[in-house]
Amino acid sequence: MRAIVTENGRPGHREPEAPSGPGPGTPRFLVRFGYDGSEYAGWARQPGLRTLEGEIHRALARMRTSDRARTVLLDVASRTDRGVNARGNAALFESTLEAGSLLRVLNGIAPDVFFTAARAVPPNFRARRAVRRTYRYFEPTRPVDLDGWRAAAEIFRGPVDVRSFGRGLRASGPVFRDVERVSLLSSGQSVVVEVVAPSFVWGMVRKVVAALREVGNGRLPLERLEQAVAGQARLTLPLAEPEPLVLWDVDFDLPWTDRWEGPNRHQTRWRLEQRAAWRTRGAVLEALAAGPGGSPER
């Protein structure tokens, strides 16, 4: 047995040792996939909890798309937390199926998980060696001090000491990660925070969003934020809520050769059910807010 440690340094579950290399001659595929993370306890398998890795692993073993599916752990580009969503994560599979057939099979795993593209890759390819990762955080309410948010976002460019912007980091000295950019995108009445970097530490995007909020609320001066980014100060920041966070894309500088032409009927039905549930929830909230005088007509 060996303890699995996640990309972000978190201890994971214990798994049997898998063979060190791919099966002789078994094709390997990089597959892009997305998911609604609201019903999952994150990526990594955990006893008694529904996780993305567990769901995919069980389905691979059940459907036998890979001759080693029962023993080989999936190689994934980013291990998201509980409640976090993805539009463009990527995982590595071994399969005797062709890419198009593999996509059709994978899209039968669960209606809230979508496998959208694939390509064949060499035996030594690793999904964790992505060129960059892009996250988007859909801020629920439009910031009052939007200029303050923009000024704070500009500070996160280049080397960033992530001790104030990550979880579980006990280093006494600065721990730098390169950040390509943090930018604000308009989305109707709200704002989307986009964070682009080659790699992230645990909780980093949610802490960055929390820092922008603190600046906008006047509780964190820009000078203090600059000091923390440069490794000259430490901040104690809360974690922004996970549900508005989306792993938007993982870039490998490789073209996708096969694309899923779905959704299939199970995915379509799930989407319609979710939209209906959102409309119903909105109507209930409106009725509650209206009070006794605002009840529907009979």
C-alpha cells in the first residue's frame, strides 16, 4: 500500500501499488472532461463518499474499457475540491478502444460528467505536465469598488509568494509560484475573476478571490497585499465559496483530434432537470421574499 499525495500537497487515501508503467502496446489517450461538482466530494477517492475519481474508476472497471482499469489510477491534470466545477479538466486513460469510441463509452459514466475531446499521446505522457491552467470564479454579486478589485488583480502578476494564498503551507520562507494574470471579465450583472498560471497550490484561486474582496471592502490596503505577494508579509484570508469556481481550461499546446458530438439523452435529460430545478427554486425564493401579501393567485 502507498499513501497518495495530491498535486496540491494534500494527503489522500491509500491505494494498492499500481504497475509502474503502461501495459505493452496499450494505447494512451488524453481526454478533456468537465463536470458539475455540486454532488461530488472533490476529485480524489474517499471511502464512503461520491468523488469524481471514484465514479470514473468504478465505471472503467465495470465497462472494461481498459485491460488495467481495476489497478491503474487515473492521471489527472487538476484535482479539484468539493463543490468545484470543471469545464476543461484533462485525464489520461489507457484503452483498446479508438478515441471516438472511448468518448462515447466515457459519456455513459454519469450525466453530470461530460467527456468532450480526446487525442492519442505517447506512453511517457503525463497529464500533470500541462503548460497552464485557467480558473474562472463567478462572483455572485458585482463589487461596489470595481476599480479596487482591478488594482488588486494587477498585483498578481509574475512570482507570487503563495503562503498567504494557499492552504496547508508551513514553509517559513517565501514559496513562489508564477502567475500569468488575474483579470476581471464582465458577466451580466456580475463579475468573473479569471486566474491563469502554470500550476496552483491548494485553495489558491479561492484565496485570491478573498483577497480581492478584502481590498474592495476596504479591509486590506493595496500596499499590504503587495507586501504579501512579494513575500514580505503574511495575510490571514478566508476561503471564497467553492461552488462558483470553475476549472475553465487546461492547456497542453496540443490539438484535440477527436471531439464528442453529444450530449447523449441522459446528459440532455439531466440538464433539463437541473434547469427546471433552478427555475423552481427561483420561484420559491421570490414567493418567500414577497411575504404573505405576495402569494400566487388561486
